[in-house]
Amino acid sequence: MKKISIMVPTYNEEGNVIPLVNAIIGQFTEFLSDYDYEILFIDNDSKDSTREKLRGLCASNPKIKAIFNARNYGQFSSPYYGILQATGDCVIAMCADFQDPVELIPQYVNEWESGYKIVLGQKTASKESGIKRGLRSFYYKFLRKHSDVNFIKHVTGSGLYDRGFVDVMRNIEDPKPFIRGIVAEMGHHIRLIPFDQPPRKTGKSSNGIFGYYDAGMQGLTSYTKFGVRAAVFFGTLFTLGSIAVSIGLGIYKLLNWHSFELMGLAFNMAIFIAVSLQMLFIGLVGEHVLNVSSRMKKRPLVIEAERINFSSETSEKDR
């Protein structure tokens, strides 16, 4: 009997974890009764009662497992690590807030059985604002244009991953993995399942503007050379322009010394624009440096504080 792992990252999801487990088990009971399953939660140091509820779920069903991180390791490392700890023939990653509909699980499995190694949910509509969706569309279009990999728009990493691809993920030595980029770069036999994203069932998203910024910069600095190349291009352009303007102002001063103050104002404005662009590109280059620096540290994805319902033979180091 094939085994399907459902991996769910959590952070302050006390109102969602119990209904989600019931909904997932309902899908297996009704549509996937020929498969074994495990439901693996990886909790990123929740501050509410999420962990207490997960302990109760694990006590009631040995097929429900939980990993409690020692601290919050961010939105990339924790889910990635959770996928690596799954023991099924395939792993389905999904959010705890019901924005990844559990009804997609049988569809993922059917496409997997037909030969696809990766099956991803692709949002065709959502309750988010038009501005946010437009910015996200622009971001993916920008990445596709300026990187060497074919990024898939409007996917979050939620979907099914065959055990073979999970093994590929395990062999990637990257302390800051960006799963959307890894799928775009190394994934094969990918199937997309379109769906309308519903609103959160309960609770409030913890992913604010800084979370979106971090996610955006992770993709930009990991898979494009835009920041460095733009800094070189515009730096060269403004350097040559400044030299030309300086020579021109010197000649103009000699010929029209009485109107030099006006030209001096224009020159100061040009300097202000140049310095502003310089600061912008220094920041972009700094983001690249931070990205490289974080990868050079070779630190673990997460440090566990506790794991529940795992046998010793299923730990990552033994597989």
C-alpha cells in the first residue's frame, strides 16, 4: 500500500489544526481509502495554543506527527525541513489556514499516479486585493525575464512532490532554500492544478509586508543578477554623464558666468538623483551579499525542540 504524507507548517494556527485534520482524514476516507497516510505538522514556535492542540491530535492518532522547532526559523526553512522529514511515497505540502483546499488532495494524487512527479496548485483567483495580485504577477514576470529558470506564476510551493524529487531536495546543501526556485530550476514532469483560493478559515495571517519583502528578495537575489548588473550599468552611465556635465558646466561658466547659479541648481539636482540611485543599488548589492553570506554559514535548516510519534528509523539522518 502506498503511503501519502501531508506536511503542514504552522504558526499560531490554534483555530485551524483540528478542523484541518478532520477535513484531511475525510478526504482519505472518502476518496483515497486504498492509501496509507501520515499527517506531519511542523510548528514554528507558535505563541498560542497550537502546540497543545497538536499534542492532543498526536495522542489520539499515531498517524499524526509533530515537530516543534526550537524557535521561529522563517517561512522557507521550516516547511522545507518538514518535507524532508516525511516518510511517504509522495509528500503533499499545504497551509494550515484552509487557503489550500483539502479537496485538491485527491486531484494531486490522481495526477501523480498518472506519472507526474510534481503537482502544484496554481491560484487563478483569490480574495486578495487586485493591487497585491498585480504586484505578484509583475514579480513573476520579472523573474522569468531576468533569470535562467522558468518560474511558475501564482504558485506558493503548495502541492505534491514525489519521493524522488524529495531526495533531490535533500541533497541540496542550501541553508536558505527557496522551494519555488528549486522547483522551477530542477523540477520535471510538473502538472498544475488551477483553483480559486478561499479566505482563511480562522485567525490572521502572520505574513506581513516584511514577509513578502523577504520572499521577494529571496527569489530576486538567488535567481537573478539584476541588482549587480543594474548597478554596474547605471553606475557607468551616470559616471560618464557626470563627467560630460562637469566639462559642459566649466565651458558654460567661462562663456556665461552671470547665469551660472541656475546651472549650478540643475547640477545639484542631478547629483541628488545620482546619489539616490547609488543608495538604491548599494542596497540591492547588499541584499545579494546577505544572501551569499547566509548560504556560506552552512547552518542547519532548523533545530528541533521536540518530535512526536516518530520512530527512530524515520529520522532524516538515517534515510
